[in-house]
Amino acid sequence: MAHRRAAFLLAVALTVLGLATTQAQLQNGFYKGKCGANDVEAIVQGVVKARFSREPAVVAHLLRLQFHECGVNGCDGGLLIDGPGTEKTAPPNLSVKGYDLIADVKTELEKRCPGVVSCSDIEILATRDAVRLAGGNAYTVRTGRRDRRQSKAGDVNLPGPESTVAQATAFFGKLGLGQMDMVLLLGAHTVGVTHCSAIKSSRLYSYGGKAGATDPNLDPYYAFVYKNYVCPNKPSTDNTVVFLDDQWSALKVDKSFYKMLQKRRGVLSVDQNLYGHGAPTRWMVDMLANTENFSWLFPQALVKLSEVNVLTGAQGEIRRVCNKFN
């Protein structure tokens, strides 16, 4: 256990180091005094809180939005752009939600201080506020991002639901994030959902390309429930919603996702692979499931993700509306 503890402490140290490298570019309280007497972050929080009270699932939408945003060319607002051939039109992004909330926040801010707050900063602030409302720890994010004048569907190359640990590690590595960051960020699935179509072939009925085969890594009882009650093998169930965590905890940001993996009840292969025999991430799952470390490490990973390849200073632009370039 000593070497695992050392590895854990090293991962935490690298996370802190990674946060420090962008501190000179982004700032705490960047918008203080830039919107008259208005508090920019309080305005964002107010809009998010109102939406969350009506739709608690918005936390899942915003977490996914941040990942799909920052995982492609960095946190630059590119995912928000409408039009043919934009990031929004790429297959992995067709089911992303939350755009309307970002637009609502932008509209409110433009009334108070036109041309001041970037759409990319709104995404990060809104996600932070939703995580807190869903039971996650409060955390501070630095702001000062600017929006990129680029959005191409061809740039979207996000890891899929069947990715191996090696494939997912390689993807996160290109973002400057380590395996611990990866395991923590996949923990966002604690409030996530998918659909039966995403697991029918890969896990329930054609595992490994063999007709009728079920993934042996899936708990047999869960497999029975999915096949007989949730996702029977017929087209009419393709769009049936499947919670990625225990349904009793599906709207709460907590560590229960990792406990599901320990029980071999991870819905997506990319999640359950984290706890596979011999997986280098298995001990991380155990640590997060068996301690309270997720509560403070998850926000750190979100902050680190939010600072991937940002534009600052005179780079890019501050959009007037978030779904089109100025």
C-alpha cells in the first residue's frame, strides 16, 4: 500500500502544479469591477439556481458540456457555435444538452454589461454552480477566458463508451491530464445517463462481436435486469434511459459511482474498465470509493480540465451571443 499512497500523493501534487501553471493567465475574481455594481458570478449562479430548482438533471448536462467543450481544442466556446460542420454537429455531440442555459446566462449578462463576459467563462462558472447545488463541494474557478473563432466537427475526437483504460489515458494525456484526473472526471457519471442503444451490442447481446454474448465483466444480476426489464433486445427500447449510477443517487454528486464499479455494475465499458483486473486505475477506484477524497479531488480535476488550452488577453473574442461568432 505504501507505493500506492506515494502514487496518490504524487498525483495530487501534479494536479496542484498543473493548476499553478495557468494562474498567470487566468485570475480569481477576473470580472470584479468590470460589470459596474453587478457581481458577474452571482448573476450566473442565480440563473443556474433557478434552472436547477426546476430541472436537477441540468448538472449532468453541464458536466458533459464542459467535458465535450474542453476536450476539443480547449475551453474556448467552440462547442456552442451553430451551423453546418461545427463541433456541435459531430456525432459525439449530438446528444449534448445545456446550450439554452448558457444562452440564458449570456442574455442576462449582456443586459448588465455588454461585451464583457465570455461564453467559455459562462460554461465553467455554470458547471461549478450546478455541481455545488447537486451536493458537490464548493470550489473556486479562475476566469478571464476568451472565445475562439473556430469550431470544426472534424476536430472532435472524444473517447467513446467502449474505450479501454489505455485509450482513455492517451486521450486525457493529450490534454495534459493524468490517470488520476481521468478517473476523477469519469466520476461525473455519478449524475449521468445513457440509453439502451449504447450498451445493447457492446455489453448485453453481442459482447466481443459474438451473437448472444453478454459482457462477463457485468454483474450477472444487473445483466439479467437490463436484458429482461430495462433494455430488452428490441428496437423500441433503444432510447430508454439508463442511469450510470445507482438511481437513488443519480442526481447527487457523490462517490457512489465508484462503489458501483467495485460491484461490477458500471454501465459503460469505459467506466467498468477502470476497475478491471490488472487495470492501473483499480486502486484509484478503491481509494475514491472507500474514502471521502472524491469530494475535494473532483473539483480540483474539474478546475484542471477548465484550464486546458484557454485563450486569454487579446486572443479570440468576447461573443455577443454564444451560438455564433461576432
